[in-house]
Amino acid sequence: MPAIGTPSIDQIHVFLTVVETGSFAGAGRKLGRATSAVSYTIANLEMQLGVQLFDREHTRKPMLTDAGNAILSKAREVANGVDDLRATVKGLNEGLESEVAVVVDVMLPPDRLAEAVQAFEACYPTVKLHLFVEALSAVSQMVRKGGAMVGIGGGMDGTTPELEMISIGAVDMFPVAAPSHPLAQIRSGKPGEARRYRQLILTVRSAFNEGRDAGIFSSNSWRLADLGAKHALLLAGVGWGNMPEPSVREDLANGRLVRLDIPEIGTGNYPLHAMYRTNNPPGPAARWLIEHFVGQAR
């Protein structure tokens, strides 16, 4: 059996980039290299490992072979390990951050945010805190693009190797409407009844790309990027929609809003996570903030 060579970190990085982009040309554009250089690197990697990673003959785009699929997860482990090593050395060399940028989901209860910010500034008075508020998947997108070091939110369909995610609890969600709304007059909801009335949907701002629509039951829907605007329209009785429990707690107690019985929706929760890029872990101050949110959930 021929000896198996030792792949370089660069070869592994190029391999993962081809998988991510779906082509040698795409990997070349992302890495700033010629397509031929990417192809040469992959060929050398295959020769060192003694296996074919991509099927180049039967498809227009390179497809992972069975061996390529088996090696993929191991390659990601190696890349993540190197990222962790670099981040550790970076933290040792740089020490405390001078500033921390945090993007927070509108679904996070305001009292949790206020308490965390006050505690952070008391603990780290020399670290400048930059705060952004976004909705749903815009939080993770902003972290991915480097607009924020730490994200506090949800709105993700699943995990991603680009982000490290830590659970910090969840927010109860349920449909509500004003007492004057027709759905509020129905004691026991009937399947399909909610489809007849305008649904107010929270969505991301146009600066971010949103994925597939979820939780939409009415063909007559208004999409709003502001949770406050959605709240105001619900109070005005122009539609119904899901809201986080902390945002409507007083309205329910005072009778300004009514919790609806919609069989298709029922009740649920909105998972919240602290997140950061795996290749750029947080420093001491940002790490303290994440741990503080975790402590709140406990």
C-alpha cells in the first residue's frame, strides 16, 4: 500500500472552498486564485491521499465522491482546529478588546438586553460597545459578514459550520389580535378560519436576503421589518399575527390584545442563541457577554 502524504492546511482550505462554492472557478474567485491553480491544488491533494475526491467526468460541476464525502467532515475538523489555534494565539497577543460589536434580535426580551448591557459596561468600562438590532436571520447574516463580532438571536433553519452557536433560552410565541378583530370573537378556532384575515408577518430588512417564508397562513399578508410597527398595527386591529410573549404581556393583562386560538399554529417558542464566527472567536469581553446571556437563561 502506498504511503499516504500529509496534506497542507492550504490544500484543506482549497478543498473546503470548492465544496462550499460548488466549482473550481467559484473557489478561485473566492480565494483570488486562477481556476487552474485550484485544480492543481486539488489534484496534488488527491495524489497525496491516494483517493479521488471529486467526480469530474460524469457531471458538469465537480461532485464529491464517496471518499470525498468521508473526508469532508475530517477536513472541517482540521480547519476548525486551526481556526481555534489562531484565535487562541490572537487573544494571548492582543489581550482585552478595545470594542465589541453586538447584533441583537428584536425577539430578545428588552429587559434581558438592558440588564446585560448595564452589567457589561460596569464590568468593562474601557471597552466600547456597539449595538445593532435586527430581525430573524439578519442577525446571523450580519455575524457571517463581519458586521458584528457577536450575535444574539434566532431565525435560523439549522446549524452551520461557519458559526459557533450557544443556546441562551427561548421566547414563547403565540398569535394575538385586538379584541375588536373577528378572530378574537371566536371562542374555539376552526381550521382555516385565520386564512380569511390579514396576517402581519415580521421579516428582515431589504438589506438582507431572507430564506423561504415560514409561518404564513393567509394569502393576505403584510410584511414588516419592525416589531414595534407590527405591535402598533395589531393594537389598531388591522390584522393578526404571532408575537413574543414579553412584548404583549401588558396588553394581554389590560385587554388591549387577545390571545387567539388558531389550530394551525397553536403555541411554540423562538429559540435564542449566542453566535460568533468559528474563524474569529470572541475575546475576553465578548466572551463574558455571551456567558452572561447564558447565565440569564439559567
